[in-house]
Amino acid sequence: MSQLSCHLQLPPTSYDIVIRCGLLQEEAFLRKQLLALASRFVLIADEKTASLYGKALQKILGEKTLLLSFPGGEVNKTRATKEHLEDRLLEQGWGSDTCILALGGGVVTDLAGFVAATYCRGVPFVTIPTSLMAMIDASLGGKTGVNTSYGKNMIGCVYQPKLVLIDPCLVSSLPLRELRNGIVEIIKHGLIADASLFSYLDTHVDTLLSLDPETLSYVISESCRIKITLVEQGPKRTLLNFGHTVGHALEKLTDYTLPHGEAVAIGILVESHMALQMGLLQQKVFEKMQNLLARYGLPLKLPKRFSYAACTEAMQLDKKSLLGKPRFVLLEEMGSAKSCDGAYCASVEESVLETALTWMNDALCCN
Amino acid sequence: MSQLSCHLQLPPTSYDIVIRCGLLQEEAFLRKQLLALASRFVLIADEKTASLYGKALQKILGEKTLLLSFPGGEVNKTRATKEHLEDRLLEQGWGSDTCILALGGGVVTDLAGFVAATYCRGVPFVTIPTSLMAMIDASLGGKTGVNTSYGKNMIGCVYQPKLVLIDPCLVSSLPLRELRNGIVEIIKHGLIADASLFSYLDTHVDTLLSLDPETLSYVISESCRIKITLVEQGPKRTLLNFGHTVGHALEKLTDYTLPHGEAVAIGILVESHMALQMGLLQQKVFEKMQNLLARYGLPLKLPKRFSYAACTEAMQLDKKSLLGKPRFVLLEEMGSAKSCDGAYCASVEESVLETALTWMNDALCCN
């Protein structure tokens, strides 16, 4: 008999997140930053971001840059689109020395990141988020993936970018509904990790909704700081999933017609209702977050009622589930969530879940 | 302007490689080892290994074990097979607490490993190699992937198993040609890292080819030790690619009708011919390896002549290529290869590559 052991310690990695209005026009800066990573580039964008920013960026980076686009939307974030993009790269002979740049919202950064993670077993990857949601969430932290009919992001990798380039002023081109969707994740960052960010959001509703550059840059920067800090702490990144067990289930139950941010906003309330029932969270904090979400114009409306059975079935494949039982991030107070034995999510009594879902149907549905 | 940095240091990981004849019959041991990793299992096998070992293993692991099989062969190691397996898992509600066991040769461990790496962004993974090649190469080190029409393993991940279970005596069920293919990689391990393993192979041709359990266990164990040591050293794992720049090109040029081991055996000679021309390697070492490969019955025959242009085009997408220029591991002496500025492969003068390929066509082709 023989027994061997393989011991692996990967070297530490780090990457910068540059946040500045007008960044995408800084030709010299972009060239310097990107040419330090690779000598040839493939820009992946959706059709909209390709025409808005892709061609200009391609011009800045020069000849050895390919611009590939695909039709946007969660419905196209699939294994089929991934395969199509890979085949374009393969047939043109792009090798492992290619750097992939993701230019777009969360759909683009998730999909292009997954392509980068698996092309030639991994090539350098840079994110250039154009939606508020992608700026403070999808573009950093390394989660990549595609959807299947069985759920969102069921197939994917954790793969870190080499650089994140954020131009906060790009959000001025977003529809208001999409902007509000991004704000939900910023509120979430405040709730799980930083009460002062929540307060800032509370006192800056008007300046933020009017896209004041300074306010925008501040909340994006703070939000990124919180996200990075949690990602760096490993297991604690689970906190970022606050509101998402219920949120993802609602997206699935509405065939993704309910936007991610709106679904997460409802998820935040439903999961906080559980914490409320369990005596972890105070009623006044619950009301505060409900009010703030409403002041930012989030609809907080279900399109129809969803049965307990349908909801729990939709949660079954949630990646935090243990033996098919869903788990939730449970808030204890503004800026802090419950941890137990090193885990930052927990299952709840069936009655607690049922009561929270009944509250959701009664309070948020329908006309 | 704001600039943040994300610093990541993943915790060290380690895994055991257990090597013992009869291991797959040790019910109590298998249950103990595997139930420590997860409570439910999906066994992925090809049709042959599913019927040879899969059902017995499924019985040992109990109810919560699914056996999934697919038609074997490199031609089925594709994105389409991966998607098919994923959909089977998704539709049956297997979650992120599922452990995937790969039971088979390199095709199975590469494909199942890639499924494990990306299912729910990564689930625990165990390899149970059944071919000699998989025991000493594909089952450990973490390389996973699938083929495309543009080349082998072009899409994949590096993803480490949690455990490797090797029963050397399983190789008795292999056809002789497949056994010889595995021996090529063991010879390669001797050449790049351990002259004493090469000597042992030189003095044990008959006992190894007659599958003496002690000889088999020894060469498998030594080969795994060498592979692990190189993998642990990061960049040095490139040495494992000795013979593979040319080998992979020959596989592609023959539409994968030339088996991997035979292609690598020829690749070892062609790449050593380059080292010979460059004055790095002595003629007598070159002859020694040529003799040993022949004594193990490797055919060392090209099916037809391949032009310089066809060969270099086939190498263009090799993952070691830099700006489309192929690179090779260059042997300096028995057990040691050239390193330069921390890289363990290098490009060569066009004339050197051309002369080596001419030698290949003249010496190894055709009838």
C-alpha cells in the first residue's frame, strides 16, 4: 500500500478597482493599464454596450482587439451563448495569451467571466461594468456563470478579474428602473456590513436618484469596499447573499420577468421578516429598510401570490441549500448578520418560513 | 477618483492519493473515506467502466448515489456531453452538497472533473482512475476539460480533487495497446524528473508488461509522486508537457486516430531531437529513450508524412504558445529539463523545428 498527499498553496493574488467618472475616455491610462496585462484583447459586450462603448474602446486598444457581441438579457446568459463565443475565439486562433474584457452589465460580466475562466483553462480577465448593479456587485468578487432552465447561475466558476474599471457616470445612460435595481444591492451592502452607508443612503435619496456624480461615486466606492472586504474574508462572503434565497426563487417563479433587484428587495424584506419572528431583528429596523426601499421607488410588489410549496421547491437548488433545505442570511441589526459556527446562513423552522411567505403574499400582493 | 485593491489568499488545500491493489473492494474503507466528504454522490463513468465497476461501487455507497454514464472515447469528451450530464443532475435536484466521483480513464476524469468544477460553481470531486494513463496523469493535478474541433482540452478548468483512489490491479482489464500508452507517460516522468525511475523501467520491461502487481504499484506510486511534486511547484508543472506540443499536434492532424500515448512517444523523440540539435542533450541519451520506448512495444510510427506548415498550424493553439509561436520542454539530461527565467518551456529557431520535423518524417514514416 502506498499513500501520497498533494499539498497546494496558491500564491496570493490581488487586483485593483479603479473608480472615476470619465475613465473610459482616458486613452493613455487605459492603454497603459491593459497592455501591462496582455498584448491582445477580446472585448465581449452585449449589442447595446458594444455600440455605446465597444467600438471606441476597440479603437483605443488598437489592431489586436476583437469586439464580440451577443444579444443581451438574462435569457441569453446560457451555455449556448458561451459556446458560440468560444467557437468564434477558437476559429480565429486566439490563444491562452488573450485577455478578455467584459463590457456591460451583470449578464455580460458573468458570461464573459465564465468564458475567460475556462478558455484554455483560464485567460486574463478585466471587467468594465456599465450598469450600477455590475459596478458594485457582478464585476468584482469573481463569481461567474450562466443560467439554465433549472435556475440562475447554476453552472459557473469563481474566477477573479485582473482589473476592474468603473466609470460611475456611465449610469446616466441607464433606464430609471435599472438604476433602482442597482440601488437595492447598495442598500443590501449597508444592511449586512455598514450602518453608516445605510444612513448615507437615507439622507441622499434625491441626489442619488438625480445622479449627482459625487454622490454616485461615493456610494459605488463604499459599496465596492464592502464587497471586497467580505470576499477577502472567505466564508463571510455568504452575507452578500442576503435577500437572495427568496429573491432568486421569485425570479425563477416569474420566469425572470421580475427584475433581479426588485426580486432581491422583496427577498430582503421576507428574509428580514424571518429574523423578526425569531427575535433577532427589531421591528423598527425592519420598518426602516422597508421605508428606504420604498423611497427609492422600488415597487415591492409581487405580480401574483406564490404558494409555500412553489416557493420552497424553487429554493431547493439554491447553492446555500443543505440536503435540499434552503438557508438564509439572518440580519441581527443594521450592519450586522447572525453567524453560527462559522456559517453566515442558516435554515429556519418551517413555521417561520411559512409565516414570512404568508406575510409576503399578504403585504406585497397584488393590485 | 477612488482606487481600491482586492487581496486574496486562498487557504492551503491538500488531498490524499491512496494506491492499493484491491482498493475498490474495500467496502468499509471506501464508505469511511467518501462519507467524510459528502452525504450524496453522483458517479460519472463511461459505459464500459459503469458496467465493470460502477454498479458495485453504487451498491457500496448506498441509496443516495446516482450512476450516470456516457459513451466513452475522446470524441465524446465535449461540451455537449457535459451539458447532458449537467441537465441530468439539475432535473433531479442534485445541489451543491453533491460529491462527484469520476470512475474511468482520462476521458472520464477530465470530463467529470470539469462538470464538478462548474456545477453550482464547484462541488467536491473524487477521481477513481481505471486506466494506467489516468492513474498516473489525468486523475491528479487538477487539469480538467473538454475537446473542441479546434483542439484537445481547449475549454476547461484547473480544479483539484478531494481524494484520488487508485487500484493498480485494475489495469489487468486493459488492452495491451492502452497499457503501453500509459507507460509512455511514466517514461516521460522519469525523463523530466527522475533518472532512477527511468533506470527502473529499463530493468523491469518484462515484469511491468506482465502486470506484476509489485512492479505496477511501484511505478504508479513513483509516477504519482513525481507528478504531485511538480504540480506543487506551480510553474514547474509545465515540465509535464514534455512531448505534448508535438504530441497534441499529431493527435489533431490524425483526427485523434493516433492514440495519445503513441503521439506523445513520438513527441518526446521530436522534442528531444530539438534539444539534441541545440547541443543541450547527448546523442546517447536520445538513443536510450528511443530504445526504451521501442522495448515497451510502442510503434513509433507515423501513419503518413506531415508537412512543416501543417504541423506548425496544428501547434498554434497549444496553450503554451506565445503570440501564436509554439514552445517546447527541452531536455538537458536524463531527469532534468532546461529552465530559463522561471519558464520551463521555450520557443526554438524555425530551422531547429523544421529539422526535427524532417527527422520525424524520415525516421518514423511510413512503410
